[in-house]
Amino acid sequence: MPTPLFRIQDLAKVYSMGEVEVHALRQVTLDLNQGEFVVLLGPSGSGKSTLLNIIGGLDVPTTGSVQLKGQKLSSLNEAEIGNLRNQHLGFVYQFHHLLAEF
């Protein structure tokens, strides 16, 4: 069996808002294989963007790990993560909040 493109293990992300902790992700584990078509579906605030930001190297998890092609993202410095994003990932940001409402 080939190595998954992404291997996500026990991923959690907690944001501290003063005395309140917001658990955006709780123990997410999944493998994403090359050529698969995957949909993240859920209500606002369910952690979809947080998960994508972490697996894209734009944010770091509170706990857990992300591997891209067998390489742990946490073992890379900022320049190496930038090169990885440049060579292997693409992002389409949710810019609709920047548009004027009519």
C-alpha cells in the first residue's frame, strides 16, 4: 500500500479566548491518498478552515501531527514549509468578506 499523500493523526486545535477555550478540532485522524476527491462539509464554526489551514502549513495544531508525502510538517522550518506549499499545494481563500455588499 503506498504512503498517503496526507496522513493526519490525532489532530486537535484549541484557541484560548481569555478564560474560554474553543476546541476547533478534536482528535481528527485521516489519510488522504493521491487522486482522491474529498469534500469537507459542515456548518460554520465546525473546523473546516482550521483543518485546511493546518494541513496546508498555514497554522500549527495544538496536538497531533500532519505528514505530507511522509514528511512531518512540524519538522520543517518556515522556509521549508513555504517551499512545500509552493511546490505541492494551492490555496483559494474565502475572499467574499472583502467584497462590498450591495
